[in-house]
Amino acid sequence: MAWLVRDDDVLAVAEIATSRRGRTRGLTGRDDVEGAFVIRPCRQVHTFGMRFPIDVAFCDRSGRVLHTGTLARRRVSRVVWRAAFVIEARTGSLERWKLRPGDVVEIKG
């Protein structure tokens, strides 16, 4: 089990998609996501086939958050060229975690 961590504070349990199949499928067809879903590598996401809107945080290789936003169903995000991975979570999660651009996160475990 992995954890999404900022400054030694655990923000959420993290599921990591590193295989091509896992990245392609993502959260498609799911009814919910517990914690965070991390897609690595990734520079752009979409919500086609998803049943709920999501919060997204694009992070660079060092884990610095470059861009955050909420993506409604059936939408495509902008491309964030410097992103190395993306964190997806249920809408409201980034606000609850107080995760903002400039923060540095790690995936531990």
C-alpha cells in the first residue's frame, strides 16, 4: 500500500498506475476512488467514461505541484508539459488536503 505524503503528513492512501494498461484504464468505470489515484508518467488526463468529476494535481519529477484543478465528466485537461505524474482524487479532496501549486508531495510505500 502506498501513501500520498506532504512534509511527513499523510494526505491519503494512494493507488499507483504505472503500467500502460493501468494508466489507460485509470478511473474509468469506477463508482468512486478512495484516497488518491496516481498516474505515472502522465501529462494530460480525461474523464470520458468516468462516473464522477475529479480533482487533478499535475506534479513534476521532484513532486512539486505545478497545476491543480477540477475536471468535470467528459472533459480533457490541458497538457502540462513539465508534469511527470498526475494525482486524481474525488472532487473536494485537494481543498481538504490543502494541496496547492508549489507544494511538494511524495508517494511512499
